[in-house]
Amino acid sequence: MAGLIFEKIYAWLRLPGEPPMTRFVADALAKSHWFDIRAARQDLGYHPKVSTLEGLARLAAWLHSHSQGGHGKK
């Protein structure tokens, strides 16, 4: 409903660009997204160098080091 309201307001007021929330964005945010690499493994012989858990741990560490209170902020 929020997406529809923003779309109508932007259209009615002829605001430039797209609204921050659309029906498409609301729908995408309401669903889980899973990505399966089985086909890449089977068809291409792909094997990730970093596991999902390790990648998430690295991301968390990077985000922490680059947060406002972190020392890595440049």
C-alpha cells in the first residue's frame, strides 16, 4: 500500500525521478531471496574460495571497522 501511495503522490505532484518506495520495491522487500550455486558447481566446476559464513564474517568486520565509531573510517 505504501508503494502505491508514493507512486500516486509522485504522479499527482509531477515530482522528478522515482519515489523512494514503489509497489515493486515493497514486493521485493517482502520476499526472501535465495541464490543457489548448484548449477554453477555442476556445469562449470565452480567452487567458491570463501564460504558464505566466512564472507558474512568478513563483511561484518569491514562494516564495523568503517562505521562512524570505528577506527577504519576515512
